[in-house]
Amino acid sequence: MLSPASLAEWTRAAGLLDETPEFTARDLAEAVEVREAVYRTVWARLEDRPPTEADVDLLNAHATRPRLVPTLLPDGSTRREGTLSGLLATLAADLLDLLGDPDFGRIKRCANTDCTRLYIDSSRGGNRQWCGMSECGNRAKVKAFRRRHREPH
Ligand SMILES: [Zn+2]
């Protein structure tokens, strides 16, 4: 179940913020709205369809707002802090950069049909099939192994 705490956890894990503000349920709803627009827009591109008008408006609106910026501290280290607005602006602007990037062709859908994740295939041969080996990749291998070794009845 998604909660404002999971949004905070994700922003730290994704390396977007070092210190997260106290997110509210409304912040979470807004973040999910942007996440879904990002997802639909990438999906549309993968299927050679234009994005929806509503997603274009939403993503452009966020992308024009001030983004997260790192701060240099007196000891020479840096710290990333910011607001939800800055976070969503960064996500939207990063997506627009990605859509214009020749590397967009490396964006793939996970081969596991139960999984809805998209990922960037950074393998040298460009032949990665799963979002992650530890999750879908291993599950697919175990399934294939069981299929090969199933005893006939
Ligand atoms: Zn997957």
C-alpha cells in the first residue's frame, strides 16, 4: 500500500533528495498522478502513439516549474533538499529530456507479462529482457527450469 512515507523512501532511494519534506496524502496523490502520466507517455512512445493531451499539459506544467537543485555545504559536501513541486518538476523535465534523447531506444518493457516495469537497457548487446535479475529475471529462470525438469505424469 502506497503511503506518503513510501514516497519519501522512494525519493531517497532514487537519489533525488537527501532530506525529504513531510509529505502529505495530497502530495502522494499528486506524485502518483505525475508517475502515471510519465508511464503512459513512455508507453505511448514505445507503441508509436502520441501522448494524450491531458498528459502533455500536465507534464509541461510540471516541467516549467523550478527543479531540485543541490546545495554546496561549507564542508564541501552537497545536499539535495526540496519541495514536492521541485521533485515533480525534476521528474517531468527528466522525462522530456529522455524523450528527446537518442538513447530512448534503450527503454524497454519487462518481458515478464505480470510485470509493468519499464527500464533502461544499458547492457552492451542491448539484449536485457527483465527489469531486474533479482526479481523477474530469476523468477523466469526458475519457471523455465521447472518446465524443463517437470516429470511426465
Ligand atoms: Zn519485471
